[in-house]
Amino acid sequence: MAPDSTKGAPRHVAIIMDGNGRWAQRQGKPRLFGHHAGAKRVREIVEACPDLGVKYLTIFAFSTENWKRTQTEVAGLMSLFRRYITKEARALRDEGVRVRFIGDRVRLDAKLIALMDELEEMTSMNDRVHLTIALNYGGRDEVARATKRLAQDVADGKLDPATVDEETLPKYLDTCVLPDPDLVIRTSGEARISNFLLWQSAYAEYEFIDTLWPDFSRDVFAGIVNGFGGRDRRFGAVAT
Ligand code: FPP
């Protein structure tokens, strides 16, 4: 039998797609030009996952802090998300991708929410790759919303506070059906996690690379994923 080249691959990779603005500005173009180029990369990276042994891919598309950008950029990004879903839906479904969204939907417009619901529904039978798009997502906001729901269950007598442990809170997080990420990649040279998957990444490995997101190719992704197999993950235990 041929050796399995994906053995030791990270099952769940999460990506902070950073650097679109700088990529555009370096070419004298508006920031939105960079976001459009970044959106094109998403398909290439999703398609690369099965061969690399990556079953779950989670991408940070818009944070709870991104509303602080100019109105033009925010509106442009929202319009890009609507267009992306409309344009990519069929291909994602046909390629066996199951799409989910995480984040707080309250500030999103009704049209975008309807498209998100539709895409989740039409890909719900898929299992080849699980793509999760974080949209109006913030790790602290997610934990706060989860805690509110947990507290409500206690108030309603559905949950005994004495039984709350490390296994309880994740059941209330947006990511409740996903495994924790094994590897978090951030592009564009910044070495910070910017409120992304705070609870879930407690034992993730991190990879910070200088490449700007619109230049993040399948080959760059493959290099990082293939390099992951050599890491010694001890989860707090000692090496044996
Ligand atoms: C960060 O780059 C990127 C974002 C805030 C938006 C991410 C969105 C995309 C990659 C495009 C669309 C995604 C989907 C799922 C369709 P930045 O603007 O902060 O770059 P900078 O640090 O160079 O300014």
C-alpha cells in the first residue's frame, strides 16, 4: 500500500487572512482591490485541503472590530461577501464543501443573512471539506454570547452550575460542532491572534508568515501544512 502522505496533517487549520489592504496599496490601488484579490484565493485554498489531509478550514473574514474601518470599506466588504456567496455557492456544493458561518449575525444585513442561511442549507449534506467562515466574529464576543446562553440555561433550571466544567462552555460556542484547530496561520507578518478562536486555540500551533493574503498560494499553504507533521505536540505533557 502506498504510504499516506497526509499522515500527521493538521485536521483543522484556521487562517487569519491579513494583508489585503497593504497588497493593494503597494500597487497604488484602493484597499477593496486587495479584498477582491483575497477572496479569489479562498477557492484555491479550500480546493487544496482534501489532498493535504485538512478536513476543517476556518477563515477569518470580518471581525467584530472591523466595523471601525471606513464606511466605504465596510460596505465594500459586505457587498463582496454577498457576491462571493452568490457566485461560489454552486461550486462549493458540487465540490463537497460544507459551509458554516460563525460570528454574531445581529449587525449583518438581512440579504446577507439570507444568503448565509441558504449556503449552509444547500451544503449541509457535504462532508469532503468543512469550511467555516467567521463573519462579524470576535473570540471574546463569542465567549460572552455563550456565557449568556449558559446562564440562561441555569436560570431556566436546565443546567446545574455544579456540573459546569471545561467541557460545558464549548457546547455553547459558535464552533460547538467543530474540533479545535490544530494549526492557526496568520499572513502578512503580524504576530498576534486578534481575538480569533481564543478558547478553541488553547493548544493550537501557530504559524506567522510574511506573505500577504492575496499572494498566499496553494504551494505556500502546502509547505506549511506538510511542515506541521514534524511538530512535537505534547498538550502540556512531557516528551516520551
Ligand atoms: C485583512 O486584511 C482582511 C480582512 C479584514 C478581510 C478578509 C477578507 C477577505 C480575504 C476577502 C473575502 C473573504 C471571503 C470569505 C469572501 P487587511 O485589510 O487588514 O490588510 P492590511 O493589514 O494590509 O490593511
